[in-house]
Amino acid sequence: MAVPDEVYRRARIKAAERDSSVSALVRGFLESLGEEKGDFERRKRLQTETMASIGRFRGSDRLSRDQIHARDAVR
């Protein structure tokens, strides 16, 4: 797949601004793609652990209106 000239030109400019090469920019981008999957898996695992720690939630466990208004305000 060929990269359009304008895209490549902008990539060369960005690489020069970062004192790098286009190849190094591409390598960094591709490496970050691999890390995203790891980050997704980590976040999914964290979500599962959090949901498991919550236990069962029921709407009927909520406080009644009177109980809410009877509580002391914490300030």
C-alpha cells in the first residue's frame, strides 16, 4: 500500500520536529497498537474484579425517602 505524498511529507515534518525518522514514528505507532490490546485486557480484568467485589445489587436495597431525609448530613 502506498502512502500519499502529502501524508508522507507531513510525517517527515513530524519526525524532524521530534528529532526522529519516519520509520521510528511508524515503529512507535505499531508498538502502541500492541499495547492497546494489553491495556484493554487489563481494563476488562479490572472491570470483572470490581463487579465481582460488588456482589448482588438490588434496587430494593435502596433507602426510603424518609430514611434519606433522616440521615445526618456529613460536612
